[in-house]
Amino acid sequence: MLLDLTNIIHFQRIYSMGLSVEELRESRMRSVVAYAEFVDSTGKLPNHLFCFFEGKDNPYYVPRIKKYTEDFHPIKCGGRSKVLEVHNLIKNQEVYNNNKKAFFVDRDFNEILSVQDPIVYETPCYSIENLFVSETVFKQILSNEFHLSETTNQLHEKYLNLYKNRQEEFHDAVLLFNAWYACLIWIRNNKGKETGVKLDNKFPKGLINMSIEQILQNYTLEDLKSIFPDATEVALDSLNLKVEEFKNCNKLKCFRGKYEMDFLLKFIDLMISEGKKNNEQIKFSFGGALNNERAISVFTHYAETPDCLDVYINKVINEIV
């Protein structure tokens, strides 16, 4: 839904009270706040690239933008819908046509966005977290954060193989949940019914049994209905079709990214515990517990960079979108 002029005027009144952008960003008017920050900044930074992000994505995108320019200004909007709301506000203001703009959103379980003007970057996978969890990325984490050399330390191969095996089992265990939730998103987008489900960054506790030796599914569809009693009803035939689709997809890319990251972080905890139990020389260079947000910052240099992202950044900087 587009934000109207009344909301913008209301924001301007609040802004005149002297509250900081950070304070206002905590309000319900995040889209308007982000839009107003853009408006306020264009005069001061006329030649900068204005980058509009979802809430916690900056640490992933910023190093990749800096490969091409130092002249950029990041603006947090909130979730995917908030970035798109800001986009809709700006695209209707011809006065900003000459300002360089970049919009970054996760695809989630939505249909691929139609071409927007100005163009929006949408991840080719569920979210940026999916770009942190591949075998290639984990190899770099083992080498650089655990100092386990791929060529001289047998523990590198041991834990890489355990990671691959547990990740495959994890995908089998969470397939039903992902299929069910993807159906809820389809219903929301196509029938206008709210999902009735709020998800955390971590996979719901108790639904899988996870150890360094094995991961097993510990739930049924009826369990999901019980845990999320307000969830919209999903037709069984639709769910079965989605389950079959997901059996053949690249699970690493199409499953919910925050749960993929949650798996990575839990595996790291299990790996550290296993190393202590076996008196193995394992030392994690990052001190303290990691959550999803901190992991994005710590591991961002190892994460994959899709070719389409480099193409997009080049385009918006050179104003050929």
C-alpha cells in the first residue's frame, strides 16, 4: 500500500520536534522516515548512491558496494515491504530522477518481482543468509576462523564432511515446514489472507533433534497446526505439491534463509563442543556467541556474491538502469 501525503506531513511535524532519525525509525512510520532521510540527504550528497536496505542487511551489501564506490549513503527501511513502499514514494517524484538510487530486497517465498523503475535488486535466493551457508563458504570459515588448514590439518576434512552430511539431513528435516510456510505466503499474496504466523530467526525449538552425529525431524503437519493455532488453513493437495517441488529444488537457496543461518551457527556450536570432548586443537577466532545478525557481519567476506548483484551495482552507479 502506498504511503499518502498525510503520512508524510505527519512525519514532517514529528521531525520538526527534533527527534533523531534513529528514534523515529523505531516508530510504525519506517517507510516515511526512510523517505524523509532520503529527501533531507539529496541536497547534501547530490552525487551519492542512495542505498535502501531491509533492516539488518547493510553488513552484507556495504562491502560489495564499496568495491565500486565510496560515495554512497545507506538507509534502513525495515522489511521487504518497507523498501518497496519507499521505492513507490520516490518513483513518483520526478525531482529525484537524477539521484542515484539502489533498492535491495530479499525474495523470500514471493514470486519474482516484475521489472521496476527504478530497478530493484532482489536476491536470486530466499535471502542474503542463504549466501552464507554453502560448502564453499564453510571451507573458508574453517580455514580462516578456526585456523584449520585445508592442506595440512585433517580436522578440516572431518568437519567439512560432517557439515555437508548434517546440512543434507537438516534440509530433509525442515522441508515440510518450508513447504507449509511457502503455501501460507502464496495464500497471503494471492488471496489477501494474513498468514497468522510470526517466525523467529531460529527454527522452532523441539521440531528437530540435532547432534553432531545426526539430525532428525521431530514434527508432523498436525504439530505445526498446534504450535501456530492462528495459521491460515493450507489445503493438503497444495501442500503436497509444494513438498514435491521442494524435494527437487536447490534447498540451500530456496529454503528460509534465517533457518539456514541458524543451522550454520548451531553446527559451529556442536563442532566446538565436539572438539573439546575429543581434545582437538580447535580455536574459534570470534569470541562470544553468534546470532544471525552478528554472523552476517563476521562472515560477510566469505559469503557468496551473485553475479547479478555486481551487475546491478555497476548499473545503478553508472545510471544505466
